[in-house]
Amino acid sequence: MSAPKVSSENGTNAAATVPKLEGNPAFRMLGLPRLRKRLPSRNWLIFFTITGSFTAAVLYDRRERKKSQQKWCNAVSQLSQELLPVNKLQRKVTIYLSAPPGDGLRTSRDHFHEYVKPILVAAALDWDVVEGRKEGDVRAKLAERIRKKRRKTEGSFSTEDEDAVEETRQRLGIHEENMGGGDLVLGRHTWKEYVRGLHEGWLGPLIPPLEPMPQAATDSQQILSVADSSTDNTQPSTPETPDDQSPQADPPEPKAEEPKPKPSPTPPYILPSAYPSATAAPSLPSTLPLTTTLPLPHLLGVFNTPIRISRFLNRRKLADDTGRALATFILASTTSPYIHDVDNDIWEQQALLEPEEQDWSKVARAPDKEGEEGKERPWREDMVIDERVGGRMQKPGETVQEPPEDGDGNSREWKGGVERPERVGWGTWLMRALDLETVEPKCKGWEDGLKGEE
């Protein structure tokens, strides 16, 4: 056996030399690759920058939106702590919402649950929702509500079944608040139907108008009926054949089921052009319920994606505007009528939420289809206001001031309108939890309430 070759320089075995391993040996045993300390590539830097910036913008907007909502919830939460007498009903507001043009009702419902419902819950208010799935539903439902109220007041029809609950409440002495409930309207499209429904309910008749058939149609139908009768008389009679000699007849083909027509709103009892000549209802009150409009921006379309992204990242402003309008509506102690510019014949109601019409889908401005020339289109038509109804509509008198904030941007007022308690760090909290720091209570407990001052 030949001896191993020895290096002539240092006398070590050249084959036995092992290269020195770099990196953490624990990572090496786990099979993880050796991580080099270097910056990511240009493409990764671009990806991390874009995704990180968008994520930070979304999280910041969500944080500020929750903070804004909590601020207005704290502003109205003092109402939830007030004692309610046994003969007084809880304040109940009516919410009017409908599907935006070109979209479904789910969008309006989500908007209500996200921006409106938390503040109503914080104020301990009850509400009733009137929904509209298609154009004209809110108008028809509101007008029918007003007509039922008129039938009860004017005594035109019997309403024993409808008012059984109300009669029981009156007999027991239960009444509502002095301010009443009020109406909250979401979106410009719902507001236009709401105003038209008010006019139809208080200016229109209690029974639907009879629509006579056009004279041309009746004449043509008479001619066709006469022709059919003449052909029946002149048709020769065929002799009857016995049953056994009757020719084999093919069984009749089953008729295809016709699709059921979609439910449409009740036609209006009165048109806007007939408002000046209409007679107002005798039971029309001097002031109508308090009303407030809430914004409902809704933009569709692929080409509007940049605008939609910008609005998505700035929802905190929408939450603040909605909270301020709701707090003003809930805490309103006085009301005032809407302004009417007599010189130009322009009402304040006509300009509310008007910029939202620019975001509507083209469905709202599309021309009528065949056979729908006389169909009601309150979204596309201009808003018409009669002085007898528009002059009685009420709005909140004063806007609620924004609660003061501390240095950190948080509202000083806490639940119930009291001052927010001091914030305690984790160190102080740990000291107090371990009884290492004694804190004097600000108020006596119930066990010390009967003890005298020492």
C-alpha cells in the first residue's frame, strides 16, 4: 500500500483539508438557506413600497373613522342614561332608504349599518325602516302612510283593526315625546321620492283616481266584437259525428307558463303639475315632522376607479359628516323651516345633496322604453315643491358643535357627557394591580354612604 502524499511545503495532508462553513450552524441543521445581508432587488422594493403605502393608508383611514364615530357616539350617549317615565314611549325615528340608481338595496343597507346605526344605538333610539327596491317605492309607501293617517283623523273609513294598538295606548295614557320621532333620508334619490310622497299624501285624494279607457281603444274593441259575432253567425254548422267515428285528434300542447310580472309601485294619485290646483287635506298639520338628509355617495364604472379609490381611502370624512348631521338631528331642541327664495322661486330642499346626481348611473337618465312613456320617473324629473307642504317642513335649528379634543386628538367628553378619565400606562396599572400604589377613590362606596364625616 502506497503512503499518502505529503505536501512538501507544510507537511499536511492536502486531501484531508475541509472548507470552513459559514453561517449559523442552527439554521444549517434546520435546512434553511444562508441569509445574506443585502437589500432586496429593485422590483421587490417597488412592490413593498406600493403595498405598504396602500395598507398604511387603509389602516389610518379605518382608525380615524372609528375615532370620529366614537366621538359622535359619546356626544349623544347622554340620552341613553336619562330615565324614561312609564307612560312615555321611546323616541322612534323613521329611516327612508332605497336602492341607488343602477345597484341593489344591499348597498344602502350596508351604508346604514356602518355609518348610521352605531350613533342611533348610542343614543338609545328606536327606528323604523322604509325600504324601496325600485324607483317610486318610497314615494308610494310614504303616501300610503299619510293617507292612513288622514283616514283616521278625517274619519273617512273605519280603522278599527289598524289603530287597535294606538287606542290601547291612549286609553292607558301612554304618549310619545314632545319632539316626535323625525325622518332620516339617505341619499338624493330617496330625498326626491320623499318630497314627492309628502305632496301626494297631503294634496292628493284618499281614493285612487279612475282612469277612463281611451275613446279610440273602445271604438276598435267594439268593431272587433261585432266582427267576431258576425263570423260566428255565418259559420256553417257541421253535423255531429258519433264518438266512435270521430277522427283521432292530437292532444293539446301544454301552454308555457308566462313569467309573473314584477311588482311595481302604486301609480301616483296626483301629478306634480296638479299641485297648484289641488286642495290640501283638512288634517294637514301646521308643522311636519323633523327631517334630515344624510349623504349616500355611490359611484359606478371602471373608468371611475381612481375616484372610487380616493373615496375609499377618505371614508373618515363621510363618517364625520354623517355623525355631525345625526348628532344635530338627535340633540335638536329647536326647529326651523326651510328657506324659500321668493324672487327666484327656489327652495332649500331642491339643493340638498344635489352633487350626488353627477355620480348616478346612466340608468337614472335613460329614456323611457316602449310602452313606458307615461311611467313615473322621480329621479330624472325636477323636484316640484308646493308652498303649503314645503313651508311646513322642518329642519334642526342649530348645528351641534364638535366636542373638544385633547392633545392626542381624542374627545375630552366621554360617555354621558362627563369628562374622560385619565389614561394610565402599563407601569402604573401594574403597580395598582399589585397594591403597590394606593389610590384614593373619588367617590364613596355604598358601604360608606351611611357613615358620617369624621
